[in-house]
Amino acid sequence: MTDQPPQNPEDRLKSPGPAGHGHRAGPPPARAKQGKAKKDGIDIGMLEMLVCPLTRTALRYDPEKDELVSTAARIAFPIHDGVPVMLASEARQLDDDEIARG
């Protein structure tokens, strides 16, 4: 076996690289859903994936209060610096008027 690098660029991608650690040449693979649109500072993709940790039902974003609302659990989770705090101990109880408006 020779110590010379492969001549074909495709072979370079397959070569183990320095110290045989399976290094792959080139940029890292692109991430799926990167740069997805935001709704009032909340990533829409993240919002679509989140559910209420108590009821496992969908959440609604309230832009006026910057909260994620679980109508089923009658609570609202705060959002701090764009990060939802999904802890029941940090959630605010909703009153009947807020549920009706939902």
C-alpha cells in the first residue's frame, strides 16, 4: 500500500483520512429543515413538534403573552428568550375567560 493520497476526488471522500479515523473530506451534511420560517420569533417547525407534556395535545402560540397554551390542560407555558419552558411547575393556570377566547 502506498502513502500517496488517492488521485480521484471520489476516492478521497472514501479514504480514512488522518490517522485512519474515518474522516470524510468536504463540508458536513446539510441539516433538514434548517432555516425554517419563524412565527413571531418562534420556529414553526419546533412549534409543530411540541405537545403539552401533561395531555400530549397540540399547543397554541399566544403572541400577546409570548406563551404556548394547552387548552386541554388549562395552562400556558412561558417562553424565555425564544425557548419554551415546558415544565408544569413553571406554567400559568388559565381562567375560564382565557379558555373561551382560545
